[in-house]
Amino acid sequence: MIRYTLTCDQDHQFESWFQSSEAFDALAKAGHLSCAVCGSTTVSRALMAPSVPAKGNKTDLSAPMSDAEESLTKLRKEVEDNSDYVGKDFANEARKMHDGEAPERAIWGESKLDDAKKLIDDGVPVMPLPFVPKRKTN
């Protein structure tokens, strides 16, 4: 895992973890990165010095490292506590609610990019969330 300091075209800085440099490049090229502050998808790596902890010091990776990460953690909790996770059925469920075939409620989940674009084109009010869903484990 590698932590990068990222910068958007609005000069916001935030940090994120990636499996590798190649993983960052692939996500950036595919347009899957967005600014944690403003949502801009024009994101690049900022110049940074490597962070090497002193011998014996351990970093708590579960603790937020910045205000942006803390805000994302709060947003995730708010979404998870106040809406239903519908998984990969998000596009179908959102369309049913929009068409009056299902009761309206707050939902979140996953959708293919093409399906999300179709929802937006059809006037279904949806928006991307700046985090990946936690995988349910049994």
C-alpha cells in the first residue's frame, strides 16, 4: 500500500491510499478519482517526501489523517446510518422509485457508469459518493 498526497485543479490537497503506483495511474486514467473536498475529477499526485516512521513508532491507519478524511468518515457514517444499502441493484431501485413503482426512501449502492449516466439523463436525482462501499462479510 502507498499513501499519496493528491491535489485537484482547485488546489485542494487530500490524501488517499492505493495498492500501488500502477493502481493510482489506472484509477486516474479511468476518471475514478475525485477531490475529497470539492468533487473535482481532475486529480493528480502532489510532490511529497516519503513518510518513514522512526523505529518503534507505529502509525494508526484507522485514524483520520486530515480534515478531509475526517469529513469523509462522517459522511460515510451519515449515509450508512440514514439510508438503505441496495448494493449492485442501485440503478434498478432508483429507477423504480423515480417511476413510482417503489416507495421513495434514501438509498445508496453501486452502479455501472453507463447505468448511472442513463439515470441522470432521465432526470433521476442521483450523485456519486466519494467512498467505496464496505464489503459485507458473513
